[in-house]
Amino acid sequence: MANNGALQRPAGADAAATPSLQVQPPSYTGATFSEVPPSPAPAPIVPPKSPTEDTAAYTVSVEDVRERLRELQITKSKDTIQRYCREGALDCRKLGLLNRYYTTTTSLEQLIETMHPTAAKAKSLQEHAGAGAASEASKQAHEAAIASDTAHDIELHAGVDQGTQVHADAHDSTETDMQVHAGASAVLQAKLDAANDRINDLKEQNAFLQEEVREARGNRRDVTTIAERMLGTLESNAGHAGVDGDWWTAHRSETNSHRASARSSLSTDRRGAR
């Protein structure tokens, strides 16, 4: 207990023993203004750009580019200008309902400088002289161009609808023509069937007539055979009875004449059958 009492120190003893630390600000007495470090400026706050502000400068259409180049005696096709846009030779954006290419006046002038440097410089001086009024006019032209594209797109859609209606009408007309063609084909088929039936009837009649001709030929052959037999009998009887030779010669000549007539008639029937 005595030792603890000996170790105790009066209050404030440590504070008196420890020196106080005080930070003195730097003194710029006698220093020049350039030696004083400037205070950092706050970073400016840049608001994000809206899509309208990003596309406001893209007011030059592909046709405008072609017209501007034609004024400088430079002829380029529409596909070539669009290829410049795709490849980056022109700074372009796709705007409107049909996503058509639009570029800026600056990008167009840069392209012209690469193609026609003298004319580009002269045109640049003229455009800078009226830059203030041209900026407002370009905005109005841009709005008018977008409105024109929108109206044109609406007209195109109306034309597509009209073309669809025409196609539907043509389709209905084609179906009607097919029905008429089917009806005409049925009529022609009926006529063809009737003609085939008539041909078959004629064939049957021809076969019947040929059969009759063949029967007639057979009958005539039989008649001829009978006549020849009768003639032979008469000749035999006449020979035995001693008939006068002149009468027999005349009778035989008449018989031969009848035989020749029968053969001629048979030959005529054969040619008619053929």
C-alpha cells in the first residue's frame, strides 16, 4: 500500500511534462503569385445527350449527297453513296421508318475534299459565312425530311395494301378461269366420248359389211361352179347326141360371156370391199 502511494503523481503532472504540439500554417510572405499553388477547379458536369441531339446534325440524305457531287461534276450512284456510309467514308445514321442513311454536312465536305479539294475549300468558305442561319435552316430541313419520309412511308404502305388487294383479285380471277377451263374440259371430254362411240359403231358396221361381201363372194363362186358343171353336162350330152357344131359353138360363146361377166362383177366387189 505504501508503494502504491509513492507511485501516484499529482494531476496535471503529465500535461506539464509533455510539450504541446501546434501546427503552424506555411507562410507565403514574400512569395510571388506563381509560387502559390492554385486550388483545383471542380469537374464540369456534362449532361447526357438525348437521341434527338445525337441525330440533329444528320440532315443530308443520300440524294442530297449525289446532288452536291453532281454540282462538282462528280457522278456517283446511290449504291456507291450507301457503300460509303457502310464503310465509314461518310459518317451516317439510319433514320426514319425505312432506316435510310443520313449524313452530316461536315462529313460530306470531308468526302468532297478527298475527291475535289479546290471546290471543297471554296464551298466551305461560303458555308461558314452563313453558318448561323444555316444551322436553323438545317434543323428545319431535317424535320421536314423526316416528315416527308414518314409521309412517303405511309404512301408506300398504302401502295402495298393496294397491291395485296390487286393480287387477291387476280387470284380470284385465276380461280374463275380454272373453273371455266374445267367446265370446257368436261364438255370436250363428253364430245370425245361420243366421237369414240360413233367410231366403234362404224367399225362394227364395217365388219358386218365385210362379212356380207364375203358371203356374197361365196355365193357367186357357188353359182359359177354350178354353171360350169351344167355347161359340162350340156357339152357331154351334145357330143353324144350329135348336135350341130354351129349351134354348139354359139351356145358355148354365150356361156363364156356370162362366165366373164360373173368374174368381172366378182372383181368389182373385191375392189369395193378394199
